[in-house]
Amino acid sequence: MTVGNIVLAAAVVAVILCLLLYFVCSYLFRVGMEARFQRKAPRKKKTAHPPTLRQRQLQQAAQAAETWRAAQSFECVSIQSRDNLRLVGYYLPCAGAERTVLLVHGWRGSWEGDMSPFGPFLQEQRCNLLFVDQRGHGASEGKYLGFGVLERYDCLAWVSYLQRREPAGMPIYLLGCSQGAATVLMASGFALPKQVRGIIADCGFLSPEEQIATTLRDWWHLPRQPFLFVADQMCRRRAGYSYRAYSTLKAMETNRTPVLFVHGTEDRFVPVSNTLRNYQACRAEKELLLVEGARHIQSYLLGGDQYREKLARFFEKYDCEEGGKQ
């Protein structure tokens, strides 16, 4: 083989590798960040085995949440984001309310699926509830998802909305699952108003960068680089932000709002190490609940009385202004 042929072959291989890199990263960006990207639903495996105890618990919890939702009269409300998107929420007042809880769902999730299971218990605890559609989800506008980097500003806007709506001094809590947890934790990097007494962060990740790197490694079996670098450049150009723009760890350095961290020990999508690192980095008052055997966004469904008792004590501890920020 001549030198010219070797150079030509090397050039062809290089072009093929570059094209492969581009298409993999483009698909990664679309799956992760494009709001309206449609993935094929996975086929349900047929099995002759009866459902396990865990499966029955999850099915019963989902059915109970659906029954509860159908019996409520939600008020559809909306605000405008700082980048002029219409964001939609669903407000449910409670007679004799003692506090208000803002509930924020996860990546490609919904308030109905991720957050409404909390509804019956929070209602019993005399909480006004505001379930929100994150940008690019449900009825809310938005072309791209921000993995909390963009949504932290939306969370702050919802807090301002609740401040205007609720009586002065009404305690406000932020409760998020998955990307919702990352959102409320990142929002705590701002100087939150004193009315925000606490944060409940359930199975949150650290940042877009770390979560995408985890996905590359654990699900796609690909190295962190060069895929993460190229995908980040795409995100900068198309969505206007970097995967490295912000993280929950940065927020924990300045946060002064008490946090209840929750995570399932069997979470394979967002490993429990994310919450352990956030817990260690948090400089505010903090508590930790690990739910044995729970996978992603299953801690409340499987945690039962343990989770509910932890929530009730958290509210009781921080409802009074003196119990929160110093």
C-alpha cells in the first residue's frame, strides 16, 4: 500500500469517526434537551409471573394518586419566565392552611405522575399546594430543557408568585423530585426570601454535566470525552447554556435554607452518591433520608410512614421563622 493510500484510508476513517461522534452527540442533545423530542415507548415485557410486592405497592400508589386528583378542583395559574415563556401551574388551596408547598417534577416527567402522590398527605398536613409544569413540559412553553440550570430562575419566579398570593408570613416549602430536586437546590443558590422555610430534594442530580456523563457511562457504555465536550458545544449554540453553567454543589456553598435530602438506595438513573455529595456540601441545616430498595422517584411511594413522618417533623421544625435561616 502506497503512502497516498494510507493517508486516504486514514482520512476516510477520521471522517467516519467524526460523523459518528456528531450523530451520537446530536442524538444525546435531542434526547436530553429538546422538549418535544419523542422517544419510542419501550415494549412491555409479557410475563406469566404475578406482580411483586414492590410492583403492587407502586400500582396501588399510582391508583390512589389518580383517584385523589380526580376529586380535586385545581386552579390553573400561569406566570411569565424571565425569557418570556408562559409557565403553567395548578394551585390547590387548603382550608386552614398552615403552609404552602411548591412541587416540581422531574426530567420528562409530569406533576401528575411524579408529584401528585404527595398530595393526599400534604393536604392532611394543611398545605396549600402548587404543582407546576416545568418549562418544555405539559402546558408550559419552552423549546429546551435546562436540567435545573434554566429552571432555577423559573422556581424563583414561582416563589415570587406565591409571595404575592399567600398571606404575609405563610411558610413556603420547595419540594422537587429528580430534575425537580436539582431545580429547587439550584434555586437555593439565590438569596431566597425568609418566607421559604425549607427544601425537600428527592433523588436530585448534581448538574447537567455529571448526569449526562453518568448516562454515557452507565447506559450507553461510552467514555465521558469527547462526547460530553461536543454535546456541550451543541447545547451552548442551540439552547444558550453550558452543561457546566451551574450545579447543586455550587448552590450548596451559599444556601442558607434548611434541606431534607431523600434518595432511594437502588436508584440506577441518578445514583445515590449524588445526594450524598449534596448533603456533604450543604452548609445550611440539613437532614438525610435514604429509602432502602427504592429506585428512581420511588422513595415516597415505598418509604411509607418513614417518609411521611420525616416530612411532618421537618414542617414542624421549620414552620416557625426562628427555626429556619439565621
